[in-house]
Amino acid sequence: MLYNSLLKKLLESNDRLIACHQGSAGGNIVYNSYNSMRNAIRQGAHIIEFDICRSKDGIFHIFHEFEEPIRLKEQRNFRTLTTEEIKQLPIYNMNMQKVTPPPTLNDFMNLMKQHSNTLLHFDHAQKWDEDLLQFLDKFEDQREMIIIKTDVDAIDYLEMLANHPVKYMVMPKVWSQADFDTIMQYKDRINIAGFEMIFTDPNEDYVSIETLNALRESGYHTMINAIVLWNDQQTLCGGFDDDISLLEDPNLGWGRLLEMEFDVIQTDWPLPLKVYFEEKGVKLNYDI
């Protein structure tokens, strides 16, 4: 069975979808928490993206590895900490005040049952091999919500996905035409729901309107990532990013991505993107 029906309903009911990176945080709401995800949904996100890390004793948590010093004021790597130790390490808010410890994935999944029309993007899933897939298997009533994101060069993981009996939706990250050619070799073995397209040059063939339309007609969706991760390199979307959209003119950023006809824009700022979409007459529907 292919678990694609929720995604198809969302794509049929909306001109575009909004994805939010690590939830919408600020003030007392911290990234990669249930509250940041709930906040993102309230601000217009159809899709929430988050990161997984595993404790020393094998328990999955919602946390971005290597952010321990800034999120937890902790120098030890998350993987070296036991679950009991993690329970004593609250995430700090923007005012450097303690909030709550990183949630376990089990608790998070149970909380997300309240948001059954929201898609869940598991970023960097290849880091956890078959263990994460087997853990997710027990959430049978949420399989339609789950999207596994992976890098195309993680060939061993692609083979695991191909051989895993539960055919979760998979979204490969495509950085080049070569990546696209590689992942399409798995199209009959993996439930490829769509592609996160990454580009520096908007004139590349693999992100052309013609290619995106052909993919859409073949049943795939395409996502572009407008977030800004660094200041010394070009962003993942050729510079048509959140910063230029918020600080200069959204037509120079989100507008260009809209013109390129990506189905999903991922952002750190779901509400301003939602407002911009509405101003442009983009149909958004949250009641499916």
C-alpha cells in the first residue's frame, strides 16, 4: 500500500502548500517542539519539518544534532546522553530561560494525532537507518502523515527504503540533474511522493517549469526551501529566499518561486508567506 492520499487531498485542495522549518518559534516557543509545530499550523503551515536525534539508550527525540550548545547550553553530543539526562536538560528560549526538555518522538507523534491533516517531514532520516522506519511502523494510523526526507547519495538508505515493507512517502533532496537521474532509478521500488529541489541557477533544466509540470503530471510534487541557513553561501533556492522576501520585497523571493511553479515552499516564516499567497490570489484550504 502507498500512503499518499493525504498529500493528494492537500494538493487538490490548495494551489500551493506551505511547509515550516522546525516549527514557528520565538519568544517562549522553542524550535523543534510540539508548541513550535502547533504554532506553525496555526500560522498556516500544511507541512511541518523537524529533526530527529537518538539518545545513548536508543530513544528517539525531536532535536537537531549539533545544536546542543545553543539550544541546551550543553557541550556533549546528544547521542552520548541518556534519556534520563535529557529530561534534565531543558531547551532555552530566546531570553535564555529554561522551557522544556526535547520531547521524545513517541510523545510527539501521539500529540500530532490532534493534527491529522498536517504532513510530517522527517529531515535527515538516513542518519537513523532501518531503526527509525521500524519505530514509525507502530503508528499505523499516522502513516498517511509521514514523509521521509533523505539525501540521494545515501544509497544504502535508499535500498533500505526500497526493501522496507511499509511504503512511506519519500522526498529525496535533489541538488543536481545527476541526483535526479539517480533517484529516478528507484521510482518503481520507493514511494517517491516528490522532490525537494535545490538550485543555485534558476535556468537549470531540472527546475524548469516544463520539468516541474511533467513531474506533476506524473504524480509527483516539488518543494523548494526558502530558508536561510548561512550568510557566506548562496541559499538553497538561488537567492529567492526568506530574507529578501521579508526585508526587501516578497516578489523578489517568494514571488519568483511562485512563478517557477513549485508546489510547496518551505519557510521559517509561515504567516507572512500565507499573507503573501493570499494577496496573490493563491488558494489555500485548511478544511479538507
